[in-house]
Amino acid sequence: MLKFILKLILIFPMITSAQDLDFLKSLNQQYDSYREKDINHRRFKHSDIKPIITSLEDKKFFTVKKAGVSAEKREIYLISWGEGPVKVFLWSQMHGDEPTATMALFDIFNFLKAADSLNDFRKLIQDKLTIYFMPMVNPDGAEVYQRRNIFDIDINRDAVRKQTPEGELLMNVFDSLKADFGFNLHDQSTRYSVGNSSKPVTLSFLAPTVDYEKSVSPVREDAIKLISGIYKNISHFIPGHIAKYTDDFEPRAFGDNFQKMGTRTILIESGGYKDDPEKQLIRKMNYLSLLYAFKSIAEKTYKNEDPGVYEKIPFNEEFIMDLILRNLKYKNAGYEYLIDIGINREEENNNDAKDFYYKSAVEDVGDLSVFYGYEEYDLKGMEITVGKTYPKPFNSLQEIEKLNFAEFYQEGYTNVVLTKKGSTSFTKLPVNIFYKTAEDESLNIKLEAKANFIIKKDKEIKFVVINGFVLNPSKPQFKTGNALIVK
């Protein structure tokens, strides 16, 4: 019964005002006219956004200031817009590999520059709010697409000591603004689920607590009410894909400290959505969420929201994997048994970190019936074996390209040895490549092992798994993903 009630909450969120929903629908319909076209993927760098930021200096109602520099002397900007008495401060990409909301901020800049049927809304927030933006707090981390700064310190654990130049700068700006509202913009794992459900968390929200007892101060209660309104409205666009971030107190984090210091602080974490690897839909959901929040703050309608809505938002849980292979027969040590296999894929930076490749591994084995996958295959009646390495080495990639892969897989192989070392770490050929000698890998399925398998039914190969990607053995090619070149 409890699960049924939870599903009702997910599918049919609390009633929203027709005016708010019409406003959001209009924003959604016109989004492409505001979307910043020069940012089309999530691995952009400081040099990509700097000219867009400096171009705002000539735009009406915008003020652009260099607030300071990062450890490697990249500029960190503070952009303001509006003339109202209520101060709203937004900061993004404190973690260099968390860029989704940064993209949305540039869409918001374009919206604020525009003149169209939504001018009344622009006038409302211009008169009521002054909005401050600090996009890309960690440009050095963004340069190499990593979470931490160049000293390998997590900036979001530096709010107290302030030992990083980026953390010290963020705190100094906060102290100078004394903002009424703050939006702490991050990305989270794409594998979080909304409670114990099959739905990945696209956005999660949190009104950070102010102590270990998770007290609800008046400031935090306002943040809770504002999130309640955002949740009700944005749920119409991504029903069932919104969760609540863990509310454990973190005394070193900026959001928790800002809440404690009197700024109504809202954490927004961008998660995952099926078939959105570059997070472009999630970018738009950030855009809608923030503009709705501006409206609610300007009109003070958040004060009328029911905090009980926030309390009913399910927490992030960990019930999603990238790929689950279900109901496979597996023979090992004289036994035959039924297993599911969960596989996760991790991104590895390639060259200058503007590009990446995947490295996949077995996450779990056994009864995975309580988990869900972005991709799932029910392989009942099929048998799985670990892919082997072909014993004869090859002298060039051209020799490997000439392989009859269907026959190669039929013999149980997924890997080859190449005698000449190359410069890349991955290949689009449907086979893993080892240099000179193959790794000494077990032919048993183990946790954290590379995910290379042959899947048969009655001795006929039905699927081959190369580096955690399922391929058709008769026409093996990667639509997304890659095989590995192991050095």
C-alpha cells in the first residue's frame, strides 16, 4: 500500500496554479530561442565561456566584474542583473566536472537579454530582484574535467578553512553580498534512483540543514517552501524524476554554512535521464526550475507553499546501473546456476579532456531483481562465458580490421594482442586490444572485472559484450561506446 501511495505522489504531484504552469509551458515552448548555441556539450572549458561572459558587459541591466582568479590564474566572474531589493546569488561548477547548471545559466542570460511576450516577467524580476551569478567557480578543474581543483582539494569542503583561492573567493563574495537567497548548483551521479524505483533522478533538491540535529530554522523553512513549489511545477515536465538529496549535515560545505549564516539556500543536483548523455534536457530543466524560482521569490508566493510537500519528496537511492543482463545460465567450478550481471561504465578523460572514452566493469553479480538498468536485457535460456584473448598476435590495426568477427566470437574470443604500441586508449573496432602481452585475467565472472562476454543460446551466439556494451555479433559496431586498448 505504501509503495502504491508513493507512486501516486510521483505520477500526480500536488496541484499547481494554472498561471505558474502556463508560464512554465511558455518558457519551455520558447526555450530553443534562448538556448546558448555556442555550448552544445558538457565538456566545455573556461576559454569557451569567457567571450560569452565578457560580451554581457555591453548588455542593458548587466554588470560584469572579475571577482578574482583561480589557482592557475583563470578569471572567475561575478555577473549581476536587475535593480531590486531582494538579492539572489547563484554559483555553479564548484566541481569542475559538474557543468549542467552552468549551461543553464548561459541560457538564462540569453533569456534576460531578450525582448518578447515575456517582458512583463522580466520587468517583474528586474524590479524585485538583483540576481548575481558566478558560473564556473572551479575553472582549473573544468580544464581537465575533474571534480577537485588543481591542488586536488574539494572546494566544497573548504568553506571553513578557505585554503583554496576559489573557496576563499566564493566566501568573500558571499560575505559582500549578504544574499537573501542562494542556489548551489551541482551534478550528481546518473545512477541515483527516485526512492526504490526504476526512475533515474533527473533533478534532486535540498534545503541544507544547519546542524547535526537537522533543525528547521526560519531561513531553512523558507528554502523548503520554495523547493516545494519548484517540485510541484517541474514535476509536470519530468514526472517521477525528482528526488531529495541526502540531508546529512556537512559542516565544511558552503551550502550548509550559507544556510546557517542566514541565506535561504537551495541545492540543485543534476542527475541522469535516459538517452540524454550530454544532459541537454537536464540543462533545460535547470533553466525552468531557476526561472520559476525567480518568479516565486519576486511574487513571494513561496511563503504560501506547504512544507509537507518537501517532506514527501523521495530521497535519492542507489538502485540503478548502466546495464543489467538478466537470467543468464553460468557454469563455474562444476556448477550451473542462474545469475544477473550489473555493469557500470565510467568516463575516462582523453587527451585534453574535451573528449572521453568508456571503461566498463562488473558492478554486481547474482539476484539483481531489486535493481534497474538504463539498459536491460532479459536473456532467459541463454548461457554466458567470459571472453578470451586470441593467442596469435597481430602486427597492425589493419590486420585486426580484416577479422571475421562473427567467427572470432564463435570461438569465444573478445580480445586480441597487438605487437606495435599506438597512442590512443580506445578503439571503435569491436574487440579489445592488448599491447604485446595480454593481461592475466580470470575467465570467471568477478566483481570489478572487465565486462567482456559471449552470450549463446544452443551454441548460437546471440550477443557479444565488449567493454560493457552489447553488440550484435553478425554486425558488431558501437553506436555509443568503445572497446579498450590496454597498455
